[in-house]
Amino acid sequence: MEEEVKLFRTWSSPYSLRVVCALKLKGIEHEAIYEDLSNKSPSLVKHNPVHKKIPMLVHNGKPVRESPVILEYLDERWKQTPLLAEDPYQKAMARFWVRFGEDKVLQSIRFGVLLTEGKEQLEATLICKT
């Protein structure tokens, strides 16, 4: 059976990019559907009526939403080339660094660097370097 995999995304979303990386690591062919978030497509709204957000994976017509859930789905559905190590400690460390990236780095870039100027912006960039 041919697999149909579509990824609704934007070019700049770090959450979408993590899914793209996982798809590439696992060798999963997919169609990228780039969304204009100011004018969301009917297909995005149909498959994600609650949040209407990206990234969203549609596998054989079934939507999978939210990047952490998508990554777990990819790992469970396509078991070759696991994204996480078998060792529970190594898994925990990988999850820690993902959370750190989300909580510290991405938030700092989003709110501290892009939405500030001068001294506040400089201080926000220093957080990214620690």
C-alpha cells in the first residue's frame, strides 16, 4: 500500500522544521504544503478545526497534530531509524534538551530578540549564548 504523507507547515516554524528533520532522518517521502497563516487553507481548517495550527501531518487521510505528537507518531509508525535511543537515561536527556530549547532558546528568540530593541534585545541574545 502506498503511503500518503503530507506536512502542513511554514518555512520559518521551528516546530515544523523539527518534523521535517524527523521525516528526513527516517527517509519518509512526503508532500510539503506551505501555509499562509494569515489566510489558512480550507484543508488545514478541515483537518485541524480546533487549533488551526501548523505543523500538521496527514497520513493516509488521517491528521496528526502538534509537533511532539507527530514525532511520537512517526517513531511508532516507522520503526526504522528511531529518533530516540533505547536507553531510558539517554531518552530522558534528549527530552530534556528538547524542552530546554523550547522553553529557553525559542522563547528568548521569539519574545526577547524579535520584539525588543537596545539593551533588552542585547540581554535576550546573551541568554541564547549560555
